[in-house]
Amino acid sequence: MASVQITIDGITGSVPPGSTVLEAARSLGVDIPTLCDHPAIQPIGACRICLIEVEKQRGLQPACTFPVNEGMVVHTKSPKVVDARRFVLQLLFSERNHFCMFCQASGSCELQDLAYEYGLDHWEYDRAFPQMPVDASRKYFTMDHNRCILCRRCIRACDELVGNGTLGLKYRGAETRVIADMDVPFGDSTCVACGTCLQVCPVGAVLDRMSAYMGATDEVDRVKSRCTACSVGCGLELVVRDNRVIRVEGDWDAEPNKGLLCELGRFGLMYDKRKRVNKPLVKTESGWVETTWEDALGQVQQKLSGAGDALCTVVSGLASTEAAQAVMEKLPGTKAVMDGGMPAAADGIGVLDEADLFIVVQTDLTKDYQVAGFAVKRSVRHRGARLMILDDAQNGLEQLAVWKGTPEDAAHVLAVAQDAQMPVIIYDAAGAEIAKKLVDLLPNAKQVTFPGGSNAHGLASVGLDTSFTANGANAYYVLAAEAGQPDEKLMDALQKADYVVVQSSFREPWLDVAQVILPSPTAYEKNGTFITAEGCKVEVAAGVSSKLLSEVEVIERIAAGL
């Protein structure tokens, strides 16, 4: 279709048909202020801050919802527009208790920024000083209704992006407020703690417990990196102040998550209570003691040299591709992957927003790979896509499914899938065998697969693709990174081994099985590359500097003495 010509504040340009005036203004480099608008969610024209004057229109119009037409002339800074915006701001400040000097969002608040921009230095209207509740029932963030401006960003993001639909509105007029479910405490609601509402809130209504009062916008740095919690590989931004990560946010420009993060990706490492390993630890008769790198590496090199062919190196999927390559090239003995099972990369996660039938095989997307689960939920709730589940266990998506059966009931899935235009089979290592049978019988089906470790494909790319099995080794080097509780067969083998050295960010769960624990940086402290579930090579960037040796440096130091 032909483009539409429009003039905004004297700047003439062409924009795609169907654009809103706000979209057109952004494409032409014209700034129109907003509060309720967010690029990731649908506009609703609630806040009226984006009012503009359109020639030949009787009144002012909201730029975020008003469509462009050929030859339209728009004024965004006329006296009438400026007065209207200032009036709206005065009403917003009079409605609830917006005391900037006491608010944790001061310096990072879109409402405050607009007040400065439009010269508000006093309140023109009497203030009611309502006593609104504060809901502190959630672990990671609180809801302060005194700060809320009812922009509905949180409600729309929870519904449109996460597909959860937890949030809504209750009451009318000045009493209106955001509620969870049927007005239960947020901590008792269907909230999945992904924190999307926290990230889209323009004011101080949704308060992050971890980063509150830790730094305003101009006091922090932002580092784009990748989440390593699972193989989806979501893009994120580390919010850093004074060499400390104070908050994690989704990167709106990153694929495949487009700004979304799950609970584990946003809060997991920030709230990890395990004790860090900051110096090499050696087990003695009197217990664990800190020692120097020279002493620790000397012992490790002596023990591993004497192990010969009985040495096995086990690498977690949380390790970088560079570390895996160093293991393959520099360490002797057999090599294995801690996180077993790796279905081959297939179609990208983007197909989840196009599918009309989801077949989820033995994986719970509400617990694992949650960002993919968000795509399934919003597709079922808003596009009418169907969901079928093959799983022996309970599955968090059951209430959205049109059918759930055991893996033995696959024939029923095939009968339904024949009529689907774009079926997608979703599985990880646990469901790989059954899923591959479905793939053979449904040649038009797309596949979205998830390997066991976050960087399983990266490890496989350098030849490290053998799942761990107890093979008679009696000495182990374990590159664990931030790994939590490995499977029982690995822990059982380590418990029986003569010698175990673990390179880990945390002491747990290695204190009972290792003789030496060497420090390892966390994902917030290291640089490296990972390969995501859909086969994309991504960069993990350190948000803070660390005095710890990198994974590769430790491996090289060990290898130098073998």
C-alpha cells in the first residue's frame, strides 16, 4: 500500500498507512510525551498526556490512538496542547499522594519528568490525601496504590505479553485501583512473579524490593547481556551502580523474548542465598579452609595428574562455549555434560506467536522455559490457538488445554492435528523420544526444542555432547559454574570418587562431595558466548568487574601443571 504523507510541527514525511500519529511522530523524530503508552502493548488513550492538535479536527486528539490520513497537519506544542497537558498533570498530582521527595522512583519517574518539563512547581487543586493500601505480600516487589496513576500498563502487560491476566481494576472514580484476581493479596494470586508489571510501571507504584532507593536513572549504568538460567537465552539489561548489579530488566530489543523475563531470569541470581566461593577452598581434617591459588592448584594438579585415564571432566550447561572448548583442548581424560539430553535445534521460538495448535510433550512451561510458556498462554487466550498436552505428570498449562493425556495417547493428538494449519510440537530432553514419533507422523509440524543446559548447544559445538554416566572414573573435575542440585547419578558418583575438584560460584551443593572448590564468576561477572535453544550465538557480558579468575583462566592454569 502507498505510504501516507503527514506534517507534524512543520516536518513533512511519509509513514505507513494505519500508523497512529504517535508512531508517525516517532518515525519523524518528533517527541510526544506519554504515560499510559508503551511500545510493547496496545495503546488505549487513557492518560491523555499525548493530546495533539490536528487541523480540521474540532478538539484535541490522543496521538497514541488517532490514525494518520493523507495530508494531515498536526501540532504537538501549540498553546492549547501545552495547557491541556499541564491540566492533566495537575489532575494526576492532585488525585493521590505523589510526594516525589519521599518516593523511591524519584529520579526515575515518568510523571516527575513531565512535571519538570511542563513547569509544575506547585499544586493548583486541593488534594484529597486518600489513604490507599500498600500490598507487600509478594516476595520481590510491592504495590503502593498511593503512587498509582491508573495508566493500566501493568494490567495490559500481564494480559497481552505474559498471557496471565492476573491484574484488573476495581471500584470507580477516585476509588479505582489495580487488583489481583478477585481482589486477593497479590502474594496469594495467580501472579507468576515474572516482574513484567514492575518493569513497565512509569511511576513508583510497583516497587522493586531489591533496588528501591539504590539509584536513579542518571546514577546507574545499563549493560546488555543474556540470561543463562535456561536455553531460551533471553536478552536482559543489568542495571549497575558502584560495581553492583541492583536490578535486572528485560531487553525490549532482544530476540526471542522481546523484553519478557521469567521469575528465575529476573530474580533468581539476585536472590540466591547460597554462600559464594571467593577464594579457593580445601577440605582438611578440621573442615573447609580458604587457601591460596598456588596451594589449591598445586594439589589439584598433583591429584589429577595421578588419575590418568580414570579422570572425568563434567561440564555444566551454565559454562561458556569458550570454557567448554578449553576443557576439550587442555584437560585429559573423558568428558561429559552435566545436563543430559539435547534434542537438536529446530524452529525458533517466534513460531509460537503464529501457531494455531500447540502440542506440549512432557514439559511444564510454567516451571521451565517460562518465556516460551508466556507465548503459548497469550496465543491461547488471545488468538484462539489450541493446546494439547502429553504428560504423565501435573502440568501448569492444563487449565488452558483442550485436551491432556499420557504419552500413550498420542494417536488422539494426531487426529486433531490433521486439521491444524500450523501445529507446533514443544519438548525438551524428557519428551524427545515421543516427540520425534509425532514429528514423523506430522511432517507439516514445527518443532520448538529445549536442551537440558542453557548452553548445551554451545558445548556441543566444540564436541562436548556426551551425557554423564558413571564410567568407572575415580577422579573428577566438575565445571559447575552456578549449577544448583545436579541429578542423583552424578552426585552419587562424586560421593564414591577418590578425588573431586569443583569449580563453582557457590559452595552448595558441593561441600559434601568435593575435596577442593575453586571460585567461578557468576553470569553477572563473566564474558563469553552461549548458543541458545534455537541455535543463535549470543554474548554474555559482565555487568560488574570481579577479581576472580575466569573459567578459561582456571582451566588453563590447571592444564599448565598436568
